[in-house]
Amino acid sequence: DREANQQQRTANGLRSGQMTSGEAARTNRNQARVDQQVHNERTANGGPLTPQQKRQVNHEQNKNSRQIYREKHNNNTAKPARDHDR
């Protein structure tokens, strides 16, 4: 759920113009790195993450969340994406 929420925050920032496409790509790459890390650790463990690995993943997710906030609230802006359905 947290991963989906952070991806939605990035998409909303890009749509509203609060984030540039480069900023959004950077946050998405960081999220993909965490996802790959979780996948690799689960494969190595044969399923669940250890408590230490869970703490590490949570730390990385917190770091990504702060980055999304900073990217959305810095002075870099882009033109908001146009809604072509209207």
C-alpha cells in the first residue's frame, strides 16, 4: 500500500506541475530500487523479511517519502499536464 501511495503522490505532483518529469523519474527510480531490494531479500530468505530487513526497507521508504515532499515543494515547476478528455 505504501508503495502505491508514494507512486500516486509522484503522479499527482507531475500532473499538477509541482514536479518536473526529471524529478518524478528520479523518485520512481528510487522506489524501484527499494522494490528490487525487497524482492531480492525475499528470494534469498525464501519468503519473509527479517526484522532487520523490514527496518531497512522502512528507512528507505521514509527517505523516499521525504524526497517526494522536497521535490514537490522546491521551486522547480513544470507546466501542469493537460487533460485531453475535456
